[in-house]
Amino acid sequence: MASESSHRIDCHPNSSRCTNPLPTELVISAPCESLENESVRRILKMRRRALKLSCLKLALWAFITLGCLKLSVIAFFGQSRIKQSFSLTPENTVADDTVFSWRESSSSDICYSDARVCYGYRDAWFEVYTMIVNLDLQQADAVMRNTLKWTTQHGARYCVQRIIYDGSRTVSWNKVAATADALARSRAKWALSLDADALINSFEISPQDILRRIERESDERTFASKVLFFSDDFGAKKRINPINAGVYIMRVDERTIKFLSKVWNNYHGINLLHFPYYEEQAALRNFMMQDPTDFEQDAVILPYSLFNSYWREERKPDDFVVHYAGFGRGFRGPERYAEKFDALTRIINERLKDDEPPVRSPVDMYSGRTRFMTTSLRQKLLLRLNPTKIVLNASAARPDGLARCNGVFMI
């Protein structure tokens, strides 16, 4: 009882002496109103947030719709002002000076008198093509000296492409156009396309030795019927792309030019929102997967160890070419690319330090023009919607020339 009485409140509710006074009335409206106001505020906040999100979605949808409408209008009305192709025209035929560019005059086109430089005799039966762009003079000289030693030793002709034809595509892409154009002017029977970072390793291996390797690896019938001989890619890259386009051997033939033109025209995979990561190699893969019968009619893929060895693997004495592929991607791509060629320059200079400078004559120089060197936003959009095309002249058995540059043919 004592403990019970100790918990009793034995006082008047309004007494100031009460240590634990009870409320004079039970108020329940205030808490309910507070909870109701909080709930209303949360609902209003959620509604405002949903309204903002809906407005943002509506604005984004309107922006995309208007953008697509604008692109459609540009593409429709721009067709009358664009010619997205360059022509390979027959020798002694005057080519249009508007090809491979806009119909209106373009001040961004740049002409060069030495777009391609060739070393060796025109009647050589074997030629080597390399595109050397974006290298400094020392790097370019080292790469050329290494290849010139081999071509001079074996009586081959060496042609260096020094410009790009189409500024809307990368250097790797422009190798396709440059190779097609070099084939169109060639008097040789065979040609080797060689990336600038692919160095000839064994100078004693002759062009005949390489062709015999290819014939042994394939069979006599395959060797006689194909015009392009590619290598597969290196290591894990095979899962992404089964073909390496850095080094390949080809017959100088109409079929080869047509094949390369198809790669450029039909399988580029370029659209408004996408530019293939592996560029011309991705186009070759698209060609092989989308039209395997057409691809296999002209081309075959061989093990890279035959003529396109990978630099990360153990070096063998009979490696013809060592390919230092890579280093050009990512945020530090340009910096790493320059560092790679600095290293290759040191390797070549050390290797050839006791050799006399190669003979660089006779020399043939061909003029050329770079189109789309600088482009407006409208032109960029049009070139994504309608990428450039190579157009072969149907009347030419051996198409020749790309366009005129200050009165002379662009090659």
C-alpha cells in the first residue's frame, strides 16, 4: 500500500504544489493536425518532384523530336548540295573538281603537291604502301629508312601516302582509300599494305618467300583464286575482331579495288550516334559476317605468324614483320602514340646505325587534296548521315585518279 500511495497524485489539478499536474483538458486536435499537415507537405513535395520530372522528360522529348526533324530537313534539302563520293577515273580523263566534297566551293580543302611519294622503279613487280601521317620528321624518316632498306634490297617499289583524302574519317580509315588509289596507278602484280608501326624484321626474306609461305598455308587453288590475304588479330582481340588490317598482301587487280571500295562504302557502320571503335577493321568484320560468300570469294584470313607477328610475343628469326600495334586509344592515346614512335625511332636508329642511308631515287611525286579538313556542324551531321563513298568509273578497266588539284589529278 505504501508503494501504491507513493504513486498517487493527491492534489488539485490546478495546484501549483502538484509535482506532476495533469492537463486540465485532453487536446487531441493539435497532434492530428500536425500529422495531417506533414502528410500534405510530403504529398505536395512528391507531386512537385514528379511534375519537374515530367517537364524534363517533355523538354527532352521535344528537343530530340525537333533535332530529328531538323536533321531530316537538312538531310533532305542537303542532298542537292552534297556529293558524298570521290571518283577513281581513267587515265587521261578530266575528273570533276567537285568530287569527294560539297558542290559549293570549299575553302577548307587543302592541296598538296607531294600527297604520295614513291621510291623505286615504276615497273617493279612488288610494291609496299604505307600511310605516314601525324608523325614528326625524325619518326617518319626512321620508319621510311627501315622499309626502304628492304625494298631496295629486293627491287620493290615503296610508296608513302602523306595526306588523308577524307577529313571526316580517321587515318586508319583513309588507308583504305589510299590503298585503292595506289592500286589503280600501279604497274605491279603484288602489293603489301604496311602500317607505320609495323616494322620489317628480317631483311633477308624476299617477297617470293612471303608468297610461298601464303601458298603453303592455304592451298594452291585458294592461293590462285584469292586477291587479298589478311591475317587474324592478336591474342584476346580475336574475340572482338577476327581480322588485323595493319598488314596484308594483295594482288594488283580490279577485284581488289572493288573489294576495298565495298569496305569503305557499304560496311563502315557509321551513323549519327556511332563511329566503330576499330574503324576499318570493324568494317572488314561487318563485311565478313554480313556477306560471307562475297567476302570469301576474294579474301582469306591466315595466321598472323606468317607475315604479321605481334611484338608482345617471343621474337623468331623468320618473323618477316613485327607489328607494334596499340597505344592509340584512351585519354592518353595521342601521348602514348607519340611515345611509341619515339621508342620505335630509337630502335630503328640503333639497328641501322652502321648502314648507309638508303637510295631514295628515282622518286615519283603525286599531288592530292584533303577534303573536309574543317567542317561546320551541319556538314558533320550530313557526313554522319551520309558518309562519303568511293565511286569506280564503270568504263575504266583500271580506274585511275581521284580528283583534280590545281589543274592536276589528285591521286
